Amino acid sequence: MRIAIDARELDGHRTGVGRYLWQLLLAWNEMPAAASHEFITCSPVAHDLSQALPNLHLTPRHLPRFRGTFWEQLSLPLLARDANVLFAPAYTGPMIGRTPTVLTIHDVSFAAHPEWFAWREGLRRRLLTRASARGAARIITVSGFSKREIVRRLRIYPDKVEVIYSGVHQVISPDVTHRADPGVRASHPLVLYVGSIFNRRHVPELIQGFTLLARRNPGARLVIVGDNRTMPRVDISAAIAASGMASRIQVREFISDAELAALYDAAAAFAFLSDYEGFGFTPLEALAVGVPPVVLDTEVAREIYGPSAIYVAQPTPELIAGGLEAALSSHSDRQRVLDAAPGLLARYSWRECAHRTLQVLLASAS
């Protein structure tokens, strides 16, 4: 079987969809069932993944003529023309071509909340995703919540949509040899946020809530890791300056895996105050290394994190500060969250995700 993959998200910094696709490839690399298939990685730029994925039969193809939507609609069908199926892991796929497409739609925030997007970008996403979904052979999504949203907002038949939970990436690697000292964690607790900064994730409110916490806890620190994609644009630097806590709040746009592992290791609490997600990787990554996450109380958060989170009813500074305080200082709350973690995390396996995704691809092939 020849499986073409839209591999653009592997180019440059791998965040979100890029991490999702890379973890699938790593899992397929370890699966005997994947060894008999050819994986054609399609991209505008040349890349060689053979050293990282030695067990996969990889055929890299690139066509640099276009970028973005034009590349997807005009170049990708040419690169995938002799494949049995095309895997498009990033919401949209080509409208032309005879190769059946399996599409992963992680969420439909652009349809549920168009006010979060510039009008041109929001319109492009809504039109292309709806058309791609209707033309796809199958759709994969990452939660029951997202399936309901896809069915309702894109008007797709439920039977066409398969829910396959993502896995949990083990952030702390064997290379991390020095663990954070528990005494330092207690006296200078680190609150960590990891993820692209969108309006829906309430990073300014997190800064305000942390400010209230920090006035009561003079050793507390906040580190925010993610690029600013807010629309309309929010000046995060100005929000930090206004807090009066600039010496205790740090923002990093992108960091290496080793730096990220060190931050997770040092963290005492994790904050992810999102109104709307399809899944939400990073709170689970924190939970996997023993860091309790503080999240907004939403339908999808309850589905994904279950009892293994501290929930905040509304993204107000006072409630956020209370949630962070519970994560840092309440032994009973921390223990409740962490005791439930092993059972919850067992639901999220990249191997199982890759196995089921491969099954959908094979079932959809021509």
C-alpha cells in the first residue's frame, strides 16, 4: 500500500499538528504492521527522515513551486497521484485529484468562534475545511467533543467521523540527569504554560491571576512558552509590565526539547486556561511528569482530563489565582489529581493512535 502524507507540518518548528504527525510516524516506525507499506512524505521543501525513521519505507517528495493553500491544492495532488490514499493531518486537503483523502480535523474553532480569527484567514479556514471534509473519504478527530462540533458546524454525517485520541508525549527524556530539587520547588514554585498563545487561552488573565498569587508567594515564578498568535493582537509584554511582576515572569517563543524537558521537570503547577480545544496535549504532558494542571472547566476538558486536573469555573484573575494556589499548596488537591493520573494517562497511547489511524487509512484506500 502506498500512503501519501501531507508532511508540511514537519518543516521548521514542530508545534501542534507537527508534533501530532511526528508522533504517528515514530509509532509507525516501531510497528511491524506499518513496515509493509510505503509512506510518501510530500512537502514544498526537501527533507530526509530516514535516519530518524529507519524501519519505515519512506519516499520523500517535494515540489517547491507554491506555498500554503496553492501548494496544497495544486502541488500536493501531483505528488500523491500514484498513492492509494492521502493522509492530510492538518484540517484541509486538495479539492482535485483521484486519491482518496483521510483528513484529521483537530477542532473547528474557526467555525465556532470566527471572532478569534482575522476575517480573511477565518473565511479561508471555514470554506476549505468544510469543502475538504465533505470530499474526504474519512475524517479523524481527536475527541468526542470535536466530533460533535464537526457534525454540527460543518454538517458532516456522524458515521464519517472517527474519534481517535492522541497519545501523550513523554517530555522528560533520559538525557535529563539533574532533577529539580524539591526544596527549590517548594520555596520558588514555577507555574508553567506551554502552547501557542491564542485569545481563547487567556494568557493575559493568567498573568493577572499569577500576579495575585505572587503577592502572597514571593518566590513564585511564571514561564510562558509559545508564540503569540492572538487576533486581535494582544501585547503580552505590556500585560507583563502592567503586572509589576516582570522580574518573575518570562516569555519564550520557542525552545528546544531539552529546554522544555527541564522546564517541565522544574514546574510545580501547569496552567492551560483554554475556552476551546480539540484535545489539548500539554496539560497531559505535565500530568505525565507529576505536575498538576489547572484548566478551565469546559466540556472537552472534562472529557480529556477527567479527575486529573484542577478546574477553574471562569477565566477571572481571582479564580485563576485560587486554582494555582490549590495546585501549589493544597496537598489534598494535588494528591487527588496525581492519584488519578495513571488510569487517565493509560487512555492516551501513540501506539494505539497510530494503529487505529493506519486502519482508517487502509480501509479508505483505493
